[in-house]
Amino acid sequence: MSVGKIPLRKKIAFKLYDRYRSNETRLHQLNYILWESTLRCNLNCRHCGSDCKKDPAQKDMPAKDFLRVVGEIIPVVHPNKTMIVFTGGEALLRKDLEETGQQLYDRGFPWGVVSNGMMFTADRLLSMINAGLRSVTISLDGLQDSHNWLRGHPQSYEKATNAIKLLTKTQNLAYDVVTCAHSRNFEELPEMRDMLIAMGVKAWRIFTVFPIGRAAKDQELQLSPEDFKKLFDFIKETREEGKIKLNYGCEGFLGNYEGKVRDNFFFCRAGINIASILADGSISACPNLRENFIQGNIYQDNFAEVWQNRYQKYRHRSWTKTGLCKDCEHFSHCQGNGMHLRDEKSGELLFCHLKRLEEGEESLSKNAKDKPEIKSDVKLV
Amino acid sequence: MTKIKKGFFRGYNVIIAALMSLLGFTTACEQSVDEYGVPMPEYGVPSATFIVKGTVKSSVNTESIPGIKVKMIYDSVQTDEQGRYQVRAQDIADSQTFLVTFEDIDGAENGTFADADTNVVFEDPQFTGGDGNWNLGETEKEVNIRLKPEEE
């Protein structure tokens, strides 16, 4: 499949979706809040995008502070339609997770958790479900060796797969598995797919490592342009097969792969529908948006006022039309890629998915052409 | 932003969703375009279909009223000859409340009735037919309405 050859039908759909995106931006209805509930973590992942510190003394935000903020936002959201997701660090390290979740549930908010599975037991799951848990995401970054390598813990794979097994046996709970594709697990993805299908997993998401956090300094985590292109062919084929619902993560305009590798066209909803409360009280859009992307702090500002009146950087993205984006013909569909892929200080683009796909396509095509013709001495008689 | 403006942009996006649907990109917008623009972002949101169905009859003689427009969020239908209707909405799979409106839009034909509306509450709904994924399936409620005839 060629990334650049976009059929007319899809081009028209892109134009329509541009308008849809613009309308959504004007409405900017908040319906997704991520709470970086702790910076403590029981793993030491190579690719971690947040500022996780393996320091048990690191102070968590008191739950009452977060609940106060949730109270502030109620006038501008519809609680039943606003998902609150506990992230970290490792959210399950919070002992008051269920208590806090129950208070959210009592106020009408559905809530979910993202976990590495290390502390995920049947009892803990039941305890969270009883407190109104609605969705779970478990990270699984390869088969045993590559997962443990990335996660820096010899039992992390076993714990994560045990968590997934528990979830497959749980009724009425939405869950999915999320995988970071990198150079070490790339070849394993087909085997991983078959394993997840055999386990009964219905939803799987793949994202690629982006150059922030610890991953910025680790080239081993990046996929080559050729593998990057092959990854999208793999996702497309898996989706067409229909045995598991595989989606690429919510980043990057992908040219002709749009509509083929995830349910919806690319739309970075950071600051448009999504907000985050970070561990230090900072108000942001996604948890990996820090520094200049911070819009306020819950200890100085009213969250609802911040949501209604700030976030200009997210809602008027013409400032991203610089550098690589300046002359890009797809800017209106992409709007400068996901906000987390802009440098936190300079705002410059760190990674262009489309460009990487084009490089991969070109390289694969060149390799095919350069391949020497195999001549046989055998002649048909 | 005023309610009228919000309504305009939401309505506009419904039209876009319909056009994209014609182009074969139905999933893209339908998952995202219900009343409050529930997205399918990085961590997903469990969703479900909420169905409200029933009959519309006259409050005076209990006769069925055809041609009444019934609307719930963006879905609207007209009652059939037996006064029956069914409307649906996609939303987060949790307790929900929907405003359903009933409007006489065919003038004197089939009689003239006063408009009415009601809040339909789904409290801890049970869903069936989910795909084992983010879509938890559907749930339904029966709401039978009596409309008051308007004086000539």
C-alpha cells in the first residue's frame, strides 16, 4: 500500500473531517480527564515518557485535592459523559485508589485505570470493580524477553499477562492491551497478535516510541523507516483479518493509511476534549505535555476557568506551521501532529509520521529495485 | 459560547458525519459525534446504544397519533399509523438521562396536539449484545406518551 496515493473519495472525506475537527475545537467539550495520580512506579521502563521516579518517598497529590478539582469542573461537563482515567507512575500503588474511584462514581463519573499489571490481582480487580471501575488498559510491550528488557523487571511479563488473563474472564468491563512497538519487539508482533487472540483479547493498541522522556536518548527504541512502514501494513492486515480490533495510537497523520489502521482519522484532541491534572497540580492536556504546554495549576487556578478560557495553544494551532510543517500539503488534516510531538520549549516538531512512512516506502522500493536479478542456468526444453 | 451556537456546531457535525458515511467512513464520525462529542482517544471509552421506544396516543380518547415527530439528541422519527416510534443514541455505557421531545408537525392532519417532552432516565442499565470490546451493546426503555389535543 502506498502512503501518498490518496484516492479522491478519501481526499473529500479528509476535507469534511477538517471542518468536523474545527467545529469540535470551537465546542471544546471536555469529556476526558487523565489524573497523574502518582509519580511512584514499581518498574523502571526504558521508554517512560513521564517524569517517573522510583522513589517511594515521592509524595502523591492528596485525593481530596483532586476531588475538589473534579467538583470545580462539574458546571462545565456532564459527569456521566466524562471519563476520568488514573495514570502514573503506577496508579495501583495508590492505596486510596478505590476510595477515590468510589467518590468519582458517586458523583456520576465513569473512571478507569492504566496499569503495568505488577499489582493486578483478582482481589484488587474485584475491589476496583466494586468501586465503579469501568475500563482498564494493560501495557504489554512484547513477548517475555523483550517486554522484560523494556520494563526492566524479570517478572513484569508474567504479571502483565496474568492481569490480561484476569480481564478476559471479567464480564462487563472494557479493557484493552497497549503495546509500544520498538526495534526489539517488531519481529514478534505477529506472534504477539496470535497470543492475544488465543487469550481472548478483543482490543489491542499499538503506538510507536516518540522521542521524549527516557526514549529521547535511546535510539534502540526507534523503528527504522522500513520497519515503520511495515508496521502499518501489519496493522492494516490484522484489522482486515478481523480477529482482534487493532488500532494505531492517536498520533500522526498517516496519509493513505488513514481509515485503514485505526477507527478514526487523525485528530489530536489534547486541550479540545482532553485535560490532565499532573502530580504537582499542573493543568495540562495529556500527561506527557509539560513545560510550555502547562495551562495552570490547581493550587492557584480554578480548573473550569482554565478549561474554558485558556488552552489557546491547543485550540489555535497555526503556530505549528513552521519547519517541516510550513509547506506541508497535509497541514490542514494534521495540524502539526500530536501536541506531545512538539518540543516542550521551542515548539518545533520532533517527529513526522508521514515523512517517516514516505522514507520507509522509498527505501523499501529502492531495495526491491536494487535486488540483483536471479539468473538460472536451467533452461526449459 | 451560547447554546444556539453550540447546537449549530453539533448539528453541523452531524451533517458531516452523514456525508462521511456516504463516502464509506462511517465509523470515524459516528463514534465521535454524539451530543457531547465523546471521542475515542488513547485510552478508550466504553460506549453503548440507548433505545427509547413506545407509542403516542391522545389523552382524550386514547387513539394512536401518527405523524408526531419524536426526537432524542440527533435521532428523530415520525410516529407510524399505530403511533409507534423508536429513537436511539450512542453514549458512554453508564447511567444516562435523555430528553425526548414530541412535536406535532403535520398541522391539522391527524388532529392538533400540544408539544411535550420527557426525561428518560437509564439508571444502572444492563446492556446486551456487546462486541466484547469498547461497545457494550444496547439497552432500551419503553415510554408511552399521551398528548393533549389543542383547542381549535
